[in-house]
Amino acid sequence: MVAFSKVDVFSFDLGTGGHNFTNTASAALKLALTNTAPTAAATVWSTGSFPAPAAANNYTAGGNAVAITSFTQASGVSKLVLPDSVFTATAGGIGPFQYVILYNTSASNKIIGYYNYGSAVTLADTETFTVDFDPSLGALTITAT
């Protein structure tokens, strides 16, 4: 499984009310594909900073919406659970892309973090790419220390 990297400002944004994962009706998260490497210092997603893959056939502008399944806390560990998200290419394909950025549209496109798949991926017509979130671990865990 590919590791999730939180951006540096995420914890500050969380502490100052920049993200509200408990209101699953109004929190709007998205997964965007890009071949431009995010950094830990990245703060906001935009197509200017993280352009969509070339020939984005069937790639929705801004990426796939991801509904929050739950955001819970137990024994000092908070867990954000998201459903898997599937990108399916049509004629012409999607790609290349190496990074999947998780960002919050209901918080002015603030970046939460990203996945680095290690090398560029290109999808041909009808091929799919699944961002597979482990429901037991969650897409994101925050541990009190």
C-alpha cells in the first residue's frame, strides 16, 4: 500500500478550524491526479500548481469527489474513513500522473496530503485506477501523544 504524506500546514489548519470532518454533509473532499510533485510545504490545491494529467478523458475537473464515511475518535486516535475512489479512462486515456492529492473543497481547497505512486501511471481506454483506502486504518489517523 502506498503511504499517505500529510502536508506541514494540515495540523495547523485542523487546529484553527480549517477542516471540519465531523460534518459529513458539508465536508467536501476530492482526490486530484497530477504528475507535479507536491511538497510538505504545499497548502492549497489548484490546477495552476498541480495540473491535471494530459488527455484527461473521463477525468472530472478537480478530481473525484470523496464522501466522508466517518470521522471518529477512540483512545486518543482520530480516524478519517473514506470509501475507495476509482478513476476510469475513456478513449485517449488519462495520464501520466504519479501523485494523488487529497484536498478539502469546503475549506478553500486546502491540501490534506498526498500519495506518491513512485512512478508515472498512464491509463488506456477502459483501464481503471483505484485509490484504495483501508477501512480499518482509515485514510488518515491522528494520534494524541
